[in-house]
Amino acid sequence: MLIQYFYANKILRMKQAIFIKDMALRDVRAEGNRLHEQETELSKQQTSLTHGIRHLRGDIKALALRLREREIDVPEPDFPLSELQEDLDG
């Protein structure tokens, strides 16, 4: 009887350990899925922002050209324009 109780108790602890590990595995998989979705969304946002920056750069160049044609001074930016190009290329 004592041996039967010992084994039943041991089996119960093993089942509990398996249950806890299964829950942890499920949580890790859910977190992995969430991170993958977040990565996809951030990638889409980055692509959208990159296209927006390129569009704005084209608009700025066209505007600067029109201003120069009208002999209106175009102020120099407070930052090097090469930084924009590096960010878009990278």
C-alpha cells in the first residue's frame, strides 16, 4: 500500500511537471508568433517610411530647382545631406 501511494504520488508530480513544461512551451511559441508578426509590421513600416523619404527628397529637389529658377535663396540644411543618402542605402 505504501509503495502504491509512493508511485501514485511520483506519477502525479511527473504529470504536473509535464503540464508546466507544456504551458511554458505554449507561451514561448505564442511569444515567437507575436515577435514574428511584430517584425513583419516593423518591416512594412520601414519600407513605407523609406518610400516616403525618397518621395520627400524628390519634392525637395524639385522645389529647390524652382526656387533657384525664380532666384530665391535656398537655405542650407543644418545637417549633411549625405546622411540621408546613407540611411536610404543601408
